[in-house]
Amino acid sequence: MIGSWQPSPGSSEPDRDEQGRDEPGRDEPGRDEPGRDEQGRDEQGRDEQGVTRLLADLVTEDADLTSAPPGHPQLRAAILVAARLRAADWPLPDPAELPPAAAPYLRQVCELSELIPTLLAHSARSGQTTVVDGWNATDVVAHLVAVDALAAESLGLPTPEETGVGSDVPTRTASVQRAFEGAPPAEALRVWRAQAAALARHTRAVGVAGMDREVSYLGIAMSAGDVVLDRAFETWIHGDDLRVGLGLAPRDPAVGDVHRMSDLGARMLRHTWSLGDDEYAAAEVLLELTGPGGGTWRVGSDGAAQLPGAALLPGAALPEVAAAGVGGLGPRETGIGARVVLEAIEFCRLAGGRALPDRVPHTVHGNRRLGEHLLAAAALLARP
């Protein structure tokens, strides 16, 4: 949904004594350790002990590796190898166990996981066929692997070599696609699911507080929860690409997840609002998303604010707004130049690059050009 990301430089490991303890003899990682906060995160926000606990849990239920020194390269390599071998076959957590911001991602991972047997059977029967934008199924999954890896790195998680190299979406995607070139979808799917399991289990470990933490993702400062929600959004978009390629019907996310994705899309509009057109830099639009998961947002170059009375459930009524001049909203809502109405799921498809601004069903009240500007800004959020 957004641009390029510059990774943070690595941190050096502190001196240790012959027992592997930090000088002067501390053996409690993250506690009074230079360069770490009270949660054990380093200056770049990486939770080294959290990573070790997470990956150790993927290796074996009986593993007791949490006392290992953070950043230990041999231990990390061994854990990653074992995690890659086993995590793809492990049951995923229950979405109810995750923070609300992360649950939509896990639901989309579960949806795509259910598609795997059909996808593999189709590949064995018909070979690799183009799914979207010249990509076959392996290419699509490799792209998900690549961007999930960028998300994992922004959250402080280690990424194995199968997840490619590069700090921006096109470079990372090309790297992973080259690695899986000519391979059946099963190989890319195994790496994708292992990484998805690690991401999901990480969000469960850090909880709501961890999802509220600000990180840098693809060049933008945002909450960790929004990073994971972005992954839910794109996993759904490409999951539908794969379904259509298999001759199956698209599948909408759960109502609450559509609402969260819509809210993320509305808030991200500030990053594309003035691209290539300064005429409406100071303008604001009332965005009304109808149907399941909808709501009402005031949108402009400074961001988006959801207004009271959002329609979340099917059949819920949106607040009445006068069409002529878009008035009647009170002092806080004065200055709105247009009102754009469309279904929430269509707005998500537009932001995901699966609908066109001039073809998506919508209504504009007030300044039509300003309303069309909002739709164009939404389309610019799309990644490949």
C-alpha cells in the first residue's frame, strides 16, 4: 500500500564473559542492559529475546532456549533452520488469541492456507498459468513472502535467506521470485506459511502494547498493528487473485476486518493526496463507505478522522448528510468540499489495485473533481 523502506543498521553484541554473560556478570537479558529498554528491546526496537523465545517455540515445545544470549549467531541459525523445517506444518494460532489489530492478518493466512490443496492440485494438473500482472501462482506467493519479510524486519524479527534481499518492495520481490523461478508453488507456499506463522505468533507474544509501538515500515512511521493490518490487506488481495486464477469466486474478508482495512486505507490517503496535483492540497472530502464494514471519514492531506455513527454491520444506517454543499455537519465539519459514497469492499479493492477510479461504482456530491481526486489518491495506494 505504501513506498520504499530503509532498514536500520545492525547493532553490535556486547562483551560477554566465559559463561556468556554480559559484563559485569549479568545473566538477565534486557534488564539494565545498555541500549535496551525495560521490555528488552534494543535501540532499533528489536526484541531480541522475544525473537529467541518465538523461534524456540517453533522448534520444540520442550526447548529451553530463552536464556541464550541475544543475537547469538550460531543459536539463531540453528533455530531458524529448525523453524523453517517445522513451522509450515504447525497449526496456526486462533485469531481470538491475537491482538485485535493482528487478527485480520491471521484470518487471511488461514483463508489462503485452506486454498493450498486446490492450488497444488491445479498446478500438478495444468502446470503454471498466469494469475495476475504476468505472475504465476509461485510468483504471487513469492511476492507475499517478500513483503511479509519487510514487515517482519520492521517489527524486529529475523528473516531467513529464503525471504530474499532488498529494502524496498520491487527489489525484495524480484529477489524472492528469482529464488523460486521454475519451482512449483509448494516450495514458495511452505516458506510463506512458515513466515506467516512466525509473524502471527510474534503478535500473540507482544500483545496489544506491542502492536501500539511505532515502527518504520516502507519508509513510513506507523504502528506495528498497522503494519500487520497492511499484510492482512495484501494477503486478501492476492488470495483473491489466486482464487480467480483457479476459477473460484472472490471471498470478502469478515465484516470487522473490512472496517479495519477501510480505516487503514482512509488514513493512508494522506500519503498520496497531493501526488502529481497540488490543486486540492488543502481540500477535504467526506468519505462515506456503505455496506458491511463501512463507516464515515473526513479525509484530507493531513490525514483522516472517522466520524461518529460509522456503519459497521450489514444494514446499519450512515449519518444523514445534506448533498447540496455538503453542509449540516456542525462547526468541525465545515470546509468539506465533496462527499464521496461507495461500498467499503469496493474502496478496499480500489486501494488494493483491483478496481479503477473511473469504473468503481460511486456517487460524488459537491465538487465532482475533488471527489474524483480522492478516488485517484486511493488508487495510488496500490502495490503490485
